Amino acid sequence: MMDITNNPIDMVTSLLETHEHGSEGYKPLVDFEKWRVAILNYSPDLRPEHLTRMQRHNETDEVFVLLQGRCILFVGEGDETVTRFHAEELQTGRVYNVKQAVWHTHTLSPDAKVLVVENCDTTYDNSPFIPLTPKQHLDLINQTKSLWSWPKNP
């Protein structure tokens, strides 16, 4: 005979963990062996006027899945400098994989929630930042305005 319960209170925590993140910004929720699952929520520093640099991860790809709201993922071409970047508006439930060592940043709407999957040893030590030029920063703002009619409807 199989015992089935739909009551989460009865769930044995050794079988299933649950996590959530309701505050602003990024928070790792699960680290297991070589991978990490995190949630990225809106924070004011992710508004386009504050995005003055891009980051890359030298030892891992990074996966983004938009759960709710809106997110634009900016990915940059180039190795030691960002020579050109592209804006991709994420679609809910679709998986976006930023390849290892690709420059990237993102802007989120205030109601956004993004699932992030990466290596669990991803740190600032293996994830350098590079500043955007003033022209690149302005282009990023303008691309956001074009896609979202910013700031009216972020």
C-alpha cells in the first residue's frame, strides 16, 4: 500500500526542500555538488541608468529563466573589451544560456523574478567586470527605452 499525501506539512524534509526569495537582488538558494540555483529579483541597481559595466563567468555558462515580470539580457561580443552588445528580451519560461566567458548584464522590471543556474563555485574571483563606455551605456539605456518604452512601462 502506498501512502500519498498532498499536505506540505506532512512532507519529510529529507525528501524535499523548498526555498524562496522575496527580497531585492540575487540570492543563491541551492548549492549541490557542482551547480547552484539562485533567484534574481529586481533591485534599483539593475535599472538601466545604473548599468555601467558587464560581467562574465570564466568557468561556467549561466542559465536564466524568466519566471515573472520582464527582463532584458544584454550580451557583449569581444574578449578584453566589449566591442558590441545585443539586447534580448527574455520570454517567460524559456531557457537562456549565456556561454562561458561571454560579457553580460541585465535589467529587470520591478515585478521580475529570474531563475539563475550556474556553477556553485562562481565568485567574483572568476567573474570579472568590465566598464561600459559612455556611448555603450547610453546605447543600453536607449535599447531598454526602445523595448520597454522606459521609464513609463519598465
